[in-house]
Amino acid sequence: MLNVPKDGYLCKFTTLNKNIINSIYENNLWHARVDTLNDPFEFYFNFIKELPNSTGDLCKLMDESNYWVKPHLIVQEKEAALQLLASSRESEVRHSIINKLIEHEKLLKIQMQTLCVCSLSEAYDEPLMWSHYGDGMRGICLMFDKEKLKGSSLEFEKVEYENTPPKLDFFKQYKKYKNNEEMDLGKFLLTKHTGWTYEKEFRSVSFKVNENINQLGFLKKLNKNSLKAIIMGSKISQVDKSLLITLSEKFGFELYIAQANTENYSVDIKEFK
């Protein structure tokens, strides 16, 4: 059976392709831009955009948010708003704000879609993972040491599964965005629909993609010996199997084989001999 402690690893299901072979040789992990992922609900959220009821609180919010305009227009925008408020035309001010919020909400969501994410899992013996991501037992499962990942400055946090998307305070995030501060996205980064619970996902999210970056994502260098084992699906090709044997001898990771247990619809992991 698998010799990796159950709480000591995170795994990646995939097929043995050119990119994976390169990652094994170079000892790195790919972080993909969110807008390149297949799941249309990935990093999905709703904004809370309720305006204050009192005129005083509304003015304060407008001032803190720089009136939602470019810096050189702030003075003119402030004077226009004051004139409208002075003539009891607050409804026009609120209507103008709502239109600007719609525009800036789109901009913020576009920016958030350029975040990069690496998703791993605890579910090395989950049948659906082998079916959906392991190419029906024709693929592989890479096993990474959790502590080694931490030593590589990667924080993989547990994903929570809920029936409704998280909500973010628009004004709080907008003020951070305008001040070039890191947005406090919190729960939105770590929430998926309950239909994905079987994945038992952990994810690393990057805001600062400054190494080996291209338009699709970036590669993160790992500590030596982060890859502890590879599990091969029982239907893996002989060519891929031979290549993995060679790679395991070269880099020192263990090899296992995953087989479908037809008696109880589970997956058995056994040492490859």
C-alpha cells in the first residue's frame, strides 16, 4: 500500500504529457491564470454594493473612494456632486454612482481573473478523480510532500464547498484597489460548489507572478525531493509506464499502481513491482 502519511501529501492528477515530464525534470509546479481554466464558476462571487442611507455617510463614502473617477477629475466630480446635493437632487447623485459602480465592478472582476492558481488534492484514491482527471485510469497521480511545498514558499489552503457563491464588500475592495493595496479577497478564493466536494481540493493562489511568467500562468520552483511518489493508473500505456520507471530511477520517487476494486466501487493503491 501507499507509504506516504495520509496527512503528509497533496496530489495532482494528470496525463503523462510533455509539460508534466518537463515539470518533473525541472522540479516545478504550474500556476494557471484563472481565466484559462475550464470551470466557468471558478473564482465566482457576488459584490455587495449597498449605498448608505444617510447623505452624510454617502458623502463620506464618495470622498474615501475618490468619487470613482480618474485623479484629474476628482475636483470637478466633487463640485458637481455638491451642487446636486445643495439643490436637493440627491437621487441624481445616487443614480450617477450606481452607473459608475457597474463599470468598476466589471474592471475589478477582470483584474481578479488574472490571478494564478495551482490546485492539488488529498483524494488520491477517489474514483471520480481517476475518472475525470486521471483519464479513466490511463493517467497518473503525482504525490507532493506538504512540508516540502511549504519550504518552497507555497501555501496550499483548503477549499470550502458551499451551495451559493461568496459575497464581497465592493467598497472595501475598491478602496484597496485604488490605493494599490492587496485586495482582501478571503473566502472568494477558497469556495467552490458542493458538487465538487469529492475533489478535496487545496489551492495555492498567487497575486504576484514574477518568475517565468507568460500570458497563461507561471512555473514555481520547488524544493528538492518535493515529489515523493507517482501513482500510475491501471490502464496506463506501456510506453508511459516505461518512461516513469526511468524517471523514478533518475529522480528517486516511488511508483505505485491504482486499480479499480469492483467489489465496492473503490480504488486500491498498491506498490508497483
